[in-house]
Amino acid sequence: MFRTAFLLAFRLFSSRFILSQTGSARTGAKRRPLLTVWRFRSLARSSLKPLLRLAGCGLAAGALLACTPTYDWRTVMNNDSGYTVDLPARPGTDDRRVDIDGTSMQMHMQTAEADQTVFAVGTLTLPASDPQLQQKALDFLRNGMAHNVGVAPNGRVVQIPLAAGGAVPGFEMTLSGKAGPKQEPRTIHVRLVARGTHVYQAAVIASREPAPEQIDQFFGSFKLY
């Protein structure tokens, strides 16, 4: 059920929805059929999960260990976008075109879900390695994500590691607020960074605060080429 909700939340937290406040975005024609499969699976899971929990978790106190949410971490290398990251499940993808300050850019999303928490890396591909354009894209993502949960875009500078060693400066925010037409609670941990012709948005999105070790696993593994 949460995965289905995230397909709507993806519009909220990605540039496509953010542009509803600052401009207009054009949806690309390359939406993956996988998204339809997600919806079907989520409906099946929403019907079966209560029964499975009763059967699997109600037998004995010791059985609760078997009901602990599984994080099946695996390292994903995205050579096209220039990063590597650990994700807790097999990732899905989505692509779209967005417009930032009159410049059209391609945004690629790679997402995975575990324990009702979505781990996502979005990559904006810039037409040129222009520091001013990089900053516009960073500000766009930073302000837009904060706006959509009704909070200020406050954060701190962090170092984003490079796969070959060293690091580059990025920006980190922890946002908590309400989002969507139902004003549901959302917690977002996000890191933003620019390198060359790419601007990255690595985010953990959930309806409640995820376990710190899972957040550390995700961000600690996020490295740029």
C-alpha cells in the first residue's frame, strides 16, 4: 500500500510536482511498465499482509523476530548517471523531462522500498557543466522539497564521497511536515550535490522516522564517479 502511495508521492517529492509552484514540467514518454506492476503488487499485498501477520507473528513471542522487516541491501552501480549506492530492494526506475528557469533537463529516478520507507536517487542531467546552472538546479530541488512539506529549506553542508577517493561539498536536510491533499505526515532525509553535468538528489522518504542504521547505510554508500 505504501508503494502505491509513493507513486503519488513521487510526483510530490520529485521535480515534476515541485514545478507546480515555480513553472511547468513536461512528462516524458518513457514511463516504465514497472510502475503498473507496482500498483498491482501493492493491492495484493494490502489484502494479504494482515492475514500473514496474524499467521506468522501471532504464534509465539519468539516468532516476532521472523516478522522484522527485511532490508535486502545490494550495491547498485549507475554508470549512466555516475553514482553507486546501496538500496534495500530491487530498484525501479522512472524518467521525465523538467524545466528549470527555462532550461529543459532530463531527470532519472531510481527507487526501492523497505519497511514502508522509500530510498531514492534522482539525477538531473544538465546541458552543460555550468556552476550557475548547477546552483539553480540545487536551489530548485532544495526549495521545492521543503515547500511541499511546509517547512523552511534549512540544512547543513556535508561532504559527499567520491568512489575514487576524496569528496565534494553537498547539502543535507531533514524535513518533517505534512504533504498531499490528505495532509499526511512525511519525514524526508535528503542530500543534494552537483558534479559536472549532473545534479543529484538522494532521499529517504517515510511516514515515520526510519531506523538510523538504515539511513546511514544508504547515505554512507552514496558515492559519485
